[in-house]
Amino acid sequence: MFRSHREILALTVLAGLVWACPLWAQNAATEAQNKLLAKRAAEADCYRKLAESVYGMRLTADTYVRDFVTESDEIKSGVDAFIKGIRLGPPRYYDDGVCEIDGEVTVEKIITTLKEVHTAHYKGNKVTTTDFEQLRESVKSDVIKATGSGAPRPELPPDLPTGVESMITPLPQGYSPTLSVPPIWKTISPQGRLLAERAAQLDASRKLLEQIKGLRLTSDTLVRDFITESDEIRTRAEGIVVGAAQVGKYLHTDDLIIEVTMEVPVEKLVTTIKELHSQHYHGNKVTTTDIEHIKQTVKRDMIRATGSGVPRPEMISQASSAGYQPPAWMAKNMEATGQGTDPAMDTAQGKLKAARAAYADAMRKLAEQVYGLQIQSGTTVRDFVTQHDEIMTQVEAVVAGAVSSEATFEGGVATVTVSIPAADVWSVVHEHMKIVQRRG
């Protein structure tokens, strides 16, 4: 049957529309999925930053909220439940697919919650309710703020507060993720990525050991105190984290930073400490019953910690030639050494006070290093934080998470070294630089 040119044209347009509709619908569905994924990642990132800020608050000269939280699982659950209950703001979407979400909580509410948890669950004597009142002066702000950002990726960052995953946006219905490396990581070789992952594993192991040392054996004794009883115990204690399992990995999408979460079974921890006790311990302050008490204190099967790593400097320089321009210091491990003394250095109490003074001195020096880092021409971290004081608490939380060496004593002086990966500082600063740029 003969058709006119007008009929043929109409049929052609109709056929094109029939073919295009499924493609349009598919693109719309993909865009909706990407928005949900980006929102999910931004929510998780915001909750984690809020947790870091709360945990990084200083209670005393040598005690942070994170030390208080490690006292027991009841305390950690109480603080995590509080963080989970913080309401987040509405999402903001950008044309590059990134989503941002703000969250904030008053310092007054944090203090009230910590006091309630302290009254309900704290069994020690190192932290008092008066210490929580000091937060008003040390934080120097009425509100703690954080901005989470996320790209459309299915995996979440590691080390989220307990219970947060149930609060955030679920994966889109029918979503089937495929494993892929973010484009920025394709600017370096696969070997460079594996070396960065190895660095993150080592950092996680150091933080894991630091967390273990902070566990309580008795009302006035920590695992750290037991370990310092002899050189044999101190040397072998590092074996506690040997063989720790990797349970999480997260590649940043805008930075050459990888985060890895490691865990060690509490049962293995208790067994190892018992062995050290029977083979090398000569004191009478710690018993095997005290060591068993760790199980009741922790009340979970695993202890976890998250570390970060970056490629080697020469590999980052290769990435710079490909258009990525990180600061040279991002690949460094920042260290600071402090010293302290006490009139009664010949006593155990005097050594403890001297070690605390050395730790405080080292942390002060480390903070000076961090704030002196240059992030742009003529602009340091201190300048940037001064211009954008909402990130002050987050930078302080990064510094507070420094890993500390055991104190050494010589000539009446205690010496302590603290360290953090510079990548942790860059991660916080760069994230806010991007937020400032987007907001114009």
C-alpha cells in the first residue's frame, strides 16, 4: 500500500519515540539511583565526621572522649546511639553527581549525654562528671557541625558508629553493584594502589594496638600499664595484632587516600595477654582474673580500627603530571616528640605524671605541625581553619587520634612520640575546600 511522504514521516517519528522512551526511562532510573547512592554516602560520611568530632573532644590533659568510650561497650553503645539520633539536614545535589548533607549538634547536648552515660555505665575513677563540664571551654563553640559528601558508590566508608547503617538511605531497589576503581586511582599503577592499601593496613594495626592498650584491666590499671611492666612484654605485645583480619576497604573518589578497617578477636587478645602474664609478668597488680575481665568490659567478639594510606610520593608525583595536584606532605607520617618530668620520678606515680606531661607536650607540638602545613600558596591549615571555623573541631579530632609510643625514661625525663598520617589531615581539609568551592 502506497503511503504519502507525510505518513512516512509521521511513522518514522513515532518509531523513534517508541525506541527512545525506554532509553529515556533507563537514563532517568540511573540518575535516580545515582542520587540515592550519593545521598547514602553523604549521610554515612556526615555521621562519621560527627562521631570523630565527639570522640576527639578533650576531657583532661591526657584524656579524650574516645578514651572514655573505650571503657565499655555500654558506654560506646550509649554514645553511638546519641550520634545516630542526630538529625541531618536536606541533601544538596551538584551537577557532577556529588551530594552534600549537613549535620549539627549542640555542645550542651553532648555534655548532657556523656554525663548520663557516665552515671549509668562508668565503673572507673579517671573520668568525672566535672571533666565533661570542661568541654565548654576546650571546644570554644556552642555547636558542632559537619558536612558529609558522597558520590554515587555502593560501598560505605569503614568505621561507622554502631547502628548508623540502619538510619541511612538503603541501596536502590534492584541495584546490582559492580566493583570498579574510581577514575582518580587510574592515574597510578595497580602496584601503587596495593602499596597504599598496605600502608593503610599498617596504620590500622597501629591504631588497633593503641585501642587495645586503652582497655581497662582494673579500676586503675589499663592494658597499657601492664605492657610497660617489662621489655619482654612490651616487645611481644605488638604480636597481638599480627594476623588481624581486614574487614573493610574504601577508596576515596576525590583523593588518593584509601581507608582499611582491621579487626582482632577479643578471645585472641585475652589468650595472648594471659600468655604474656604467665611468661613474663613478675608483679602482683594484675591477675589472670583481671585479664578475663576484658571480656565483660568489651562485650563484643571483635575489636576494630580504621587506618588510612596513600601511594608513595614518587607515584603521587606521576599522578600530578596527569592533572591531580595533592600537597607533597600528604604522603608523610607526621611525628612529634615531647618530654616531661616530675619531682617524684623514682616512684611509679611520678613516672606516670612525667609520661602524661611528655604526651601533652608531644600533642602540642603535633598540633603546631598540623596547623603550619601549607595547603595553598600563602595559606596554611591554621589560616584555612580560621576562615572556616566549622572544621576546627574536625581537625582537632584528627590530631586527637594520634598514635602514641610507650614512654621511655632516661636521666629523670620521660619521652613520648605521637604520630598521625598526614593523609588524615588532608582528607578533612580537602573535603571542606571542595565544599567552599561548590558554594562559590
